[in-house]
Amino acid sequence: MYDVKFVYGKLSQNTMAEEKKKVVALLSGGLDSQLAVRMMQEQGFDVSAVAIKTPFCDFDCGRGCGFEIRERADDLDVNLKTVYLGDEYIEMLKNPTHGLGAGFNPCVDCRTMMFDAAKKHMDEIGAEFIMSGEVLGQRPMSQHAPSLHTIEKESNLKGKIVRPLSAGLLPATDAEKDGLIKRENLGMIIGRQRKIQMKISKEYGIENPPNAGCGCL
């Protein structure tokens, strides 16, 4: 009887593992995206990461950003898929639909392309939604509420993007409406200060958290 229970228990654990809901994370290698992944893993999701490579970010330049992203993926124990945006990215830069920021930064169109790439991976693996480490109000062009809405709309992902660090301040996503995630487990971070992120990173045991990014090249 003991052996039967033991075998049954193993089968039950395997079944539970197989039933984990899949999600796709846009992983930049920065602290925010790492925390977002940890939050979703803590809630029982099977996270798969997508990293975006552009002509301005060489993943094969030694200890550059791409190297760090691979290290972060290993630390987080997630599979990593690299997507290269080449000629189509250059064409977008010539005339971005939503304009440029203070420099040559087409933030809204850039993020839309990234989510487009993540959406393809989401469809390939049958994931429930895409998540990112975006923080409401952290970037003036792409991370205020109207831009977040525009990016969702233009990437055909309305209700399918979860931003765990600020989701408690944003409209409910499909995952929340369907009961896959609960609002009380979502963050309410806003703005550029990182005090809350640093506190959470200690709780998750993230050592030597990366410095805040100063914007895209």
C-alpha cells in the first residue's frame, strides 16, 4: 500500500508540473525584468524568455548586454530565445509611426516590434500571456499609461501583456480576469526610483543587481 501511495504521489507531482501555465517574458537583463520573472515564477508559471537583438546591440561582443542576458536567464532558470530585428528595424527607424524622443529613440515603435516578436513565441509554445519588467512612469516616452495602451493595441496584444511590477496600478489583464493571477500579488511601483525594486531583489536573493539603465543606445 505504501508503494502505491508513493508512486501515486510521484505521478501527481509530475501531472502538476505538466499543468503549469506557460508565459513569455521579454528579458532585457536589467533588474526590473528579472524581478518580473521571479514574481511570475513564484506564482507558479513556467516562464520562457525572449531577448531582442537589434543592429545596435551585439550579443557576441564579449561581456556586453547579450552576455549578461544569457547569464540572467541561467540565474533565473529560464529557456532563452534570441530574436534578431534587422532590416525591418532600420526601416522603422527611418519613419517611426509614433515619432522619436529627445534623441534618435523611437520608443513606442521599438517596443511594439519587441512585443510582436514575443507574440510569435507565445503562439509557438502556447503561452497564456507576455510579461515585461516595464514600470509605469519610468520612461517618459514609452512607459506612461497612454503609450502602454498604444503598444498593446498596435501589437494586437490587448489584455495579453502583464507588467507585474506595476500591474496593480493598471487595468486588469485577461490573465487577471480569468483568475490566473491575483491583483494582490501584483506590484504598484511607479516612477524612476528603485527603492522598492532593491528591496524586492534582496527578498529574491538577487546578488549584485545591475545599475539602472540610462536609456537605449
